[in-house]
Amino acid sequence: MAIIKHLLLPLLMICCLLEFEVARAASDLPRHTPSVPEQTLSLPALQPSAG
């Protein structure tokens, strides 16, 4: 239980915040760049750590 509380919960919060920021940035794209019809948001793939 301590592992979930101290490691996974902060990681989950960080992932949720990052997803929120990416979604907000993606929704802002059409307003700021109307001349680019198909602009995709590319993120580097997350690689699992060995730790």
C-alpha cells in the first residue's frame, strides 16, 4: 500500500496533468494557426525505466 501511495499516486497525478496540458494545447492549435489544416501533435514515446 505504501508503494501505491508514495510512488504510483504522484506518477498518476503527473500523467493526468500532462494529458490535460496536451489536450489544452491541442485545442488551442486551430485558434493560433488557422492556415495549417492538418497539424498533428507528436510526443516522444515513454520508455519504461528499469528502476
